[in-house]
Amino acid sequence: MNRVVVGILFVAASVAIFAAASGQSLLSRDAAAVRVAQAAAAASGQVSAPSASTGAGAGAAALPDNPGFYLGEAGLTPSERAGREIWYKATAGNARFHTYVFQQRVGILVDWFRALRADERGDRFAAYGLINDPGCCVPGSANCPAKSLDETYGLEWCPGDEELLKFVGKKGYRDPACDFRDAPPAADDIHHNKTDQRQSACDLAFGTSTGALGYRKFPNPRFDKERWIKVNGSLASWDGFRKVVSDDPKSADSRVRRLADGSIEPPFLIGTSCGSCHIAFDPLNPPADPANPKWENIKGLQGNQYLRISELLGSGMPYDSMEYQMFSHARPGTSDTSAIPNDQVSNPGTINAIINAHQRPVFENEDVIKWHKVNACTAKADAANPCWCEPGRDGKCWERKRSKETVHHILKGGEDSIGALEAIQRVYFNIGSCSEQAWLNHLTDLRQLDPQGRNYGQTPFDIGQARRDCPNFRAIEDRLLNLKDFLFSAEADATDLAVARENMLKRSNPVARYSHDDLVADLERQFGAGAVERGRVVFGDNCARCHSSISEADGGAFRNRDFRAVDAKTGQRRDWLGNDQATLVSEVGTYRCRALHSNHMKGRIFEEYGSETLRARAGDAALKEEGDGGRGHYRNVSLLSLWAHAPLLHNNALGPEICGQPKNRDNFFYRSSFVDRKTGELLADDKAPACWPYDPSVDGRFKLYVASMQDLLNPSQRIPKITKFDVDVPLPIGLRTVEGNEEKQITGLTIVLPKGSNSAGLVNFRHKLFANDLVELKRRPEELEKRLVNELGEQEAKAIVAELRTAGSALLSDPSKPVETLRRHPKLIAFYSTCTADVENDGHPFGQDLPEADKKALIAFLATV
């Protein structure tokens, strides 16, 4: 996400340098609910001694959350239970990041109150796709412990707040994680098989819910009550904190909110857990009212396909700011890969649905450099093979070495390839854990244009240093097996459409039945007689080569395969319906920018999370962009539960566009991306297809699936999608002075990035290289040309140099229109862009030549898997 801090003023800076070179409620925990929850907890093994690492006494609270939360633990093992609670609640200390670092150092302002205010709880899902916490309540509502919004500073009252609210503006808060009930350590864990040496569970940092699942709050000890009232008028209001610094439109401060003012401390620090993106409605049992779900409507691993995380994290920015227009272009349910680290590649990808993880393919003998648990460091340890022992622990040591490992290929291009546990740990860095101790200084500062300056480019994040210096890292690392066990639990089972439809029928008729045969009969009424069986054959002949995890050598001919067969050991479908193998992006043909994501490469921030095998993979020679370091591929995705997870493709661009319809229209974030096929210009509203309102019901999901599959199988009928600026974006450049109370611009100009500019195109433009080459052209033209000749060959190099001269002169003569100038030089745009793709719903032509009856059959069959 940091990439959207972006080339703020990237062209402006280039011009300047060039010129310089030229001269619901809690219901009081009723006893029946408590007994049900305790029974469920006992059945799952929850009731155990508190962790030795926490120091919690025998009287530690058995239910530190709403009883309904614990009903979800029924049937889970102690380890799975522990992993679930961590997944839902642990922020690993990232509340500082989301309150201070992101806002003040990265420069992206988050208006947390806008999304989390209690008086708009009923609008929250429609606006942001956030899942309301069933255990929380709006102050003043029936049975809510809080009677006024002043008591909760405008947010909802949630379990644990009876304690937390006492410490707003005070020190001494004891985090609920300190009373976390750890599962017993694994018997074969060499660090804990003698003595439990896990880092204190306090460092998991739970806080309490904000009212939106996965978003947690912590009392701010620096909060000044009197100052808050002075700024906002009341304890319940955040209006003064959220308003712009100046009401004078001539002032630069008219575009900056007090959210960035470090002298005003909010009552809470807001953190996020892994569940903030992955907690979603259960497709088998969706809520009747999405704004008021019950615990039985919620699952933790589905992936929230309605979440507008970009709009949430950019909620404090002006709508016409460059940051907002470039940042908030990801579709619902997608997020930029690796989130914070910047590689200047526009690559929003879907939030992964974690399904049937036991059946997911693994890859043996991959070449990996990683840290391994050892009991002691040997004399062989050196800078190349470091070893570190945690002080005060008995033989809790780590050694980094090269080895052959069995790994998953997790991210869209197969990255995160050094092991499942490490991939889980990395998620915590994505969401801001250990930012100040371990990784913030490894990011690219997109304002830094000096190649010799700090943070001009990325540097590799050091796992060993993070382990040493960040206790939150160790708290998560010591419990990664619990998290993995939860991810591999029944919580992640595939969702069957027949079961979902039966559940819906049972709401009005408890004895209703709806079998797989009933589903087949209904599908064949819709798609044709024999469609499901015919679709199975069509799938085997045309799709299973990529979308089956069992090869023909191991499972027999695809066309004879029962793709719904169940593994007797796991109870899950045997076939994961994807092989996770890398396919050249030019073969898949989909929006290629995500395949060019580069944060895993040597010298980049997540180098230590990529395998050597991955990096040695040849790029896609058919691409004109740079594709070294294992880039240029997509791993195919699982088609399990496909009926519940449309729209399609890695960026949710295939199928109807979806949008919430909030009552507060200020939070209506949809902007059409449909363009004219010939001109590439945005279609007028009356010409573009309307967005489909969010509908997580069983029927709503199925209709969206069918429409998306029709788009998939008929590429020629798709209307192209390109996300563009929908307003002009002004960028004032120059020197200002303040005389008395009046601000004056001494010199400079206002650059305007025009409405209609491609959002991704500006993200992908390597403004730093462009700026520096303009400087080199003036200072050392021979050296610039020599470098370009080595890179491009003589003829192409000379062409680039000539265009640089022309573009540089044009930018100097009219610096207010950089986009228009660069549009006249497509060769420069291509050369200085990490990716030149623009149409976001292109590609995946497989199946387009099938007879219409076979296409319908395929849609019918895939609804059954």
C-alpha cells in the first residue's frame, strides 16, 4: 500500500531536477449462553491450565469474550482453538503502526472513526464490507452496558470494555492476551519440549473489539480528555480531529486533516488481526441481515470478498488527492500484494480463501535459505550461516542455513515459498507488526529521488533481527503451529451449494432436506438435461490439466475422474482442484502486472521469504517488461467452492462489478471502470453496466457466480475495465510564505493530473529512474547512453535518449501538464514502467471455443464442487 504514497509529485520532482540540472448487544452474558459456550469449550479442550508463559493465575477469566465467540470452537483441538483466537484477535503490536506510523511517517491518513463509529453500525457492511461483531452493542440500545456514546468515545461497547475504558488516558492496562490459554506445546518442539519457553502471550496484543471483527482497540494512555473536548466538543465526537487543519481554501493546510497532528491523541489506538481481511460470512449459513450477523453466520478463513480495505486505509485522504485516486482503485476483496512494501507494480490480488488446506499441493526439495530451530549454536556459525540464542532461555536457538524443504506456493505468483509457518508469520508484517523495530526503514521512500539517499530503494527485511528486537514477533512465532493447525482445521472445509440450499430451506421448515441429487436436478433444469455429468467430462478434458491437484499419472484419466471424491483421512475433497503450478502469464493472458510483483527478489524487502528455486525460475520471454527473479507467472487457483467466491480472476475483475449501497452516500465508494473498447475512455454512466449490490445470500452468491462464469467463457463479450481517476488531481508545487495569517505562494505552479488518467499506469511509472535519467542527460549524457546501450542495444538506446531530450524540454516549457506530455511519448512510458498492461479483465481464454451447451454444462458442474 505504501506505493500510493507514491510518486507524489513524481513528475514535478523530475521537472525540478531537470531544470536545476539545466541552470448487536451483549445481553449481559446470560447464564444459558455461558453454559453452552463453556460446554463447547470443554468439548474442544479449551478448559486447560493458563499458559505458564503468561503468569496468569488459576482464577483467570474463562470467558474474556462474548459467549457466542467460543461456540465457534466446538470440535476444534486445543491447538486449533488457540490458533483461532490468535487469528481473530492478535494484532502483535500493530496498533502503533495504524495510529502513528502509517499516518505520520508513511503519510496516509486513516479516519478510523468514519468506519467504526457506533451510530453507523448498520451502514458499515454496505460501506466498507466490514463484518460487524455480534458481541458488541451501540451504547443506549437495549441491554447494552454502555448507556451513552460519551462512555465509549463514539464507538461501540464490546466485551472487555468494562476494563479497557478505565484506562483511556491512563497507564496500567492489562491486555486480555495476558490471560490467553495456550495450547500445550508440540511434543517434538525442541524449544519447548522440556520447559514452556514461549514469549509472553501479553505480546500477542488482543485489546478489545472495535465493533468490526478483526479490528481491535487499545486504550491510549496519552489521551487528554480536556483537550479532546476542546477540539471535538464532546467525548463522543471525533469531528474536530477529523476536520481539515484550515478552512481557507488558499492554504495548503486545507488539504490536510488533524488526523496527522501528533499533538492530538485519540482515545484509542487501533490495530488489526489476520482476521481483519479473512473473517467473512459463512456461505453455508449467511446472515439474514448482513449488518446484524450472528456468530453462527461467521467463518474466519473464507476471505472477505466485500472488503474495501483500500478505501478504509485511505479514508482520511482528500478524494481528489493523488494518494486516494491511486490507492483506492483495488476492487472489493482485493489488496495490494505484500500490502505495505512498495515495488511500484500495480498488483491488487484477491484475499485468499483458505479452503481444504490439507489437500493443497506441496513441492518437495525446493532450495531454501531459512532459520531452523536448534538447541545450541556451533562453532560453524558465521556471518553467512548465523545462529542466535534467545537470552534467558535454555537452548532456544535459531540457525540460518540452506536446505531442501517441502513448501507450498502461496501467493499469486508462487511467492512465500520457504514454508507455511513462515508465510503465516509474514502476514503480521503486512499488517504492521514490528514496523518500527524491524521493517519500516527497509521500505522505499517514494519521495526520495537521490540514488545515494536512504530509502531510495528497498532493502531486505532481516528475520533474525526482527526476532531479536521485537517481542511481538516471538509471541507469534512461538504459536505459529497453532495458527497453522487452525488454517488446516474443519473451519476451512469447502462449502457445498447443496448444503447451503438445505440450510436456507430449514430456516422456514426445520425438517426440510435438499440433497446433492436435488442440486443436480435444479442445475439441469437451468442449464440443460445431463449438464452436470457432461460438465464433469468437459472439465476433465479442458480444465483439469491446471485445475486438479492429482495428476493423471497418480489418479487416472481426468475425464474418468470423480472430482467430488472425499479423502477418508481428512474428510475433505481429495482433489484441491488446482495444482499450484506456475503458468506463464502470457499463456494465461490475464492482467499481467500482478505477475511482475518483485518484493521477493534479491535485494528487495521480502527476499528472505522467497526460495532460491523460485528466484531461479525463468521469466516469461514473451513479455516486454522486466521479468527476472522468477517473475512472469501465475499459479492457478483452486476452484473449490467457486460458486461462493465470485467475481473471478486474481483481481476480482471478471464478472459484474460489486458495490455496497450505504445510506451515508459519502461512503459510496464505487467508481465504474468500464471503458470503450476502441477509445479506452470511460463509458458514460448510462452506457456502463450497473454495479451489483453486495448480496452474500446463497442465491446472491450463485447468481454472481453464474454471471462471472459467463464472462469467463465468453471473452469477446466482456466490456473492458480500466480503473481511472474520476476527478482532476491538483498538485501544488512551489515555495510558500506566511505573512501574518495569510499564506502566499512565492513561486511555483499547480500540476494537474487529469480526470481519466489510468490509476495503475501512474503507480507503475518508475518516476525515480525517469527523474535521474533526466539529470544524467544534462550532466553525463555519454554515461547515460552507455548504460542504455548495454541495457537495450544501440538503436533503442539512442531512441530513448532522443525522446528524453524532447520530453524534458516539453516538461520544462509546460510543467503543469506532465501526463499529457508523457502521453505523447509512449516509448518512454513503456521503458519507465514496471508494467504497461491496462485492461484488468482480459485473458484466460480457455473454454471460449466450447459449444454453448458445453459452456452451460461446465458452469453447472463447477457449481457442485
